[in-house]
Amino acid sequence: MHESGLADRLLALAEAEARARGKRLVGVKVRLGALAATAPERLRADFEHLREHHGRTGAALEIEVDPDRPSGVEIVGIEVAD
């Protein structure tokens, strides 16, 4: 359940930023650091579930795993289009 809420929040933040730019979201890049407390596979599965089963954006998810970085989950970039 933690990952589902996490994926929902990440997607919501990225969508809001894209809207603020007057664009549509096409990609989200996140970094999982040492404190992420989630597996990349689980985060991806929940992200895909939100996209497919809840009518959310068709954005792609790119995950960078950096166990040497003392952080949790960070959005490091978004890709937008007109």
C-alpha cells in the first residue's frame, strides 16, 4: 500500500507541474536513494496500475536506483509535450 500512495503522489506532482507549464505529461524520472523503502519493481507496478486502471496520464516512468545517495524517492525530472 505504501508504494501505491507513493506512486499516486509522484504522478500527481508531475501532472501538476506539467499543467502549470501548460503542457501534458509524457514522462517522469525518479531517483530511489538508500532511504527509499520501496523496490523499483513495486513502484513501477503501482505506477502502471494508476495509469491503466484509473484513467491517469499515459506518462512513462524512468527509475534510477542510487543506493549510495542518502535520500528517499525524488522526482529528478519530467518530460512534457504540447
